[in-house]
Amino acid sequence: MSQDIRQRIAKNLNRLRVSSVYRREELSLMLGLDNSYISKLEKSKINITIDKLEQIANIFGVDVVELLK
């Protein structure tokens, strides 16, 4: 995954999370992930799987494309 795409996902994930009621800890529990994973995603440090991207989109009630814009 290119750095540009990781940065877009990071920006959009952070925007959605901050504007929602979920903290990183809550989101990580909902996804079955470690809290540091969400932090690394929001800093565009790691790649995300398509499955996890879809789970995140579903939690926020958006299409996966919204995370890639």
C-alpha cells in the first residue's frame, strides 16, 4: 500500500473517530485489535487489510470508499 493511500486512510479514520462517540480504546475493542493498532493506523505507520477497512466503515456507517477519499 502506498504512503499516500495510508495517509488518506489515516486522515479519514481520525476524522470519523473524532467526530463520533468512539475513543481509540473502544474502537480497538470493537475490531478485536490492540489499541496501538488504531494509533498506528491514524499515524499512517501500518497497512490495513481490506477486511478491517470494511469493518471500520461498517462501524461508522460509511462506505469503504469514504475511507479512501
